[in-house]
Amino acid sequence: MRFKARSDTPDLHSQLESLLDQVWRSEADWRLWDRLDAAVMQEDLRLIREKKRDIQEAA
């Protein structure tokens, strides 16, 4: 029994390529958000250190 090849169905290689492309884009987004989170955390720590320094200088 032969199956008809459907021209509108992507082959396995194309499906895998598409899936990997989605994974790579998601990982790039995660890395961007990780960098943003790290930048915000550094700024928060800088502000905390600055406040501690100001308190110590005032005392």
C-alpha cells in the first residue's frame, strides 16, 4: 500500500529545523531577560551600598 505524498506537509527535516529555530529564539530571549535581571540586581545593590555609605558618613 502506497501513501500519497502531500505537498502541503513539510518533511521531517523542515519540521525539525523549525522546532530548533523556535528553541534557539526562546533561548536568546531567556539570555536577554537574564542580562536584564542581572543589570537590575546590580543597580539595586549599588543603591543599597550607596545608602549604607551615606548612613555611615552621617554618623
